[in-house]
Amino acid sequence: MASCLAITAIICVLITTVATIVAFSTPNWIEFEQNQDSTLCSCLNCDCGLWLSCSGGSLAGSLDNCEWFFSNDFLIERGLPDWFKATQGVMACALASTLIALIIGLFSLCCHCKGCNPNMAAGAFANLTFILLAVSVCVFGAKAHMDHKATVIQQQGENLPVFGWSFWTAVGGAVMALISSSLYFCVGRKDDYYM
């Protein structure tokens, strides 16, 4: 039977996976408001994500005002800076890593192996997820601030872009990945001790 620590670790990995999927797929990494000209996503007054931008805000519940970066023969994607493309790639790797950690973690709940320790493997993939999410958030945050003057909170009277909730979801996913990897390493050490 799985320990309480192992159950807590798998719940943390599940939260990390959901946060990574949401951050990866939603168009709210940076918000350009009040008719700001965004050379980043090639739009005016829009919310920009990793894969699409939505003019006039994306919270209306419809994707009719959104444009995928791959549409029109990759028109927007070709104009993106290298740091943005690196963030896309690193986030894709983080998504794969967290899914692998989740699968290994779920299998470790029901399968017992005498010669191996799946909890350490799940912890390693959760730790890799933390590193990948942290790198993508740091690169995106630093370059968006340096190149586009993105801020955390919109000050009154300023028209600067603001980091959106998808960005902060990725930050939360990174924190949960760190917690889950620590929990899995504790569970793995405990299992090694009792073998």
C-alpha cells in the first residue's frame, strides 16, 4: 500500500501537470493593453501566449478573435525572437517531462519492484520539470522585461505590458514541481532504506 507521502507526491505531480498544460496552451503570458503596438506577437491591444495571440483580450470565451502563430504560413512564428522560440521549446520539454513523472508516479502506486525504485525516477522527472519550467519562466520574464518593458503590476497612468496569468501559472507549476520532486526523493530514500 502506498504511503501518505507517496500520495501527496502524486497529487503535487498532478497539480504540476495541470498547471503546465494550462500555461502551455493558454494565450495569457503577456498582456498588451490600451492600443500598445506589440512587435512581439504582431498585434494591437492583445493577450499573447506561447502559441496564439488574442486581440481585445482572450477571456471572452471565444477564440474568434485569436490568431495561431502557425496560421498564414507561419507568419507570426517566423517573426518571433529567438528567446521566445526557446521558451516554446523548453515549455514543450517541461510538458513531456511532467507527463512522464505523472505516469511513473501512477505506476509506482500500484506496482512494486524489488530491483528498482520508481519513486526516484518520478522524482528525477519532476526535478527535470522544475528546471525546465524555471528556465522558461526566467528567460521569458527577463527578455520580456528587457525588450518590451513588461511589468508585474500595471501602474496607473502607464501603458506598459503586464505578465498575464498563464505566466504566473507556469511559475506556480515550477514551485509544485520542486515540492513534488522533493517528496518523491524522500519516498524513494525511505523505500531504499526498508529494502
